[in-house]
Amino acid sequence: MTSCTLFPRAVGYRPRRELVELVESGRIKPGRAIDLGSGTASNVIYLAQHGFDALGVDFSPAAVENGRRMAQTAASRPSLCSTT
């Protein structure tokens, strides 16, 4: 069973199960990561919480702003930007 204990449960978003499994199994080691179309930013927040230098990019400025709020709640520091 995988865990996402650092991710804010109140928000209701979760990183992709496949990503969690790869990171927690050690198959993907911390490094630089980019999440294109990051949407809710759940994957990029998860990666930042696990030692990655993570960048989330999305077309929607509203999605990016929501992701920034979620990152503050999660006490993580991914970079998030809009393509517009």
C-alpha cells in the first residue's frame, strides 16, 4: 500500500497512483521534473515533497493559482507557471 501522508487530505486531490508507486518503490529517484498540463498540481506537489526539483506548467492561470494555494497548504515548494 502506498501513502500520501504529506499531501493535504482536506483538499481532496491525490497524485497519480502510478507516480506514487514509482517514487515510493525507488524506481524514480529525486531529480528535476516537469509536469506539463499540471492542472490541480497534485503530482508536482507530491514530487516536491519527495525531494524533486519540480516544475508544473499549465495553460490555465486559474489552475496555476489554485496549484500555488495547494502548495502553500502542503508546505511544499514546487514552481508553478502558466503558459499564457
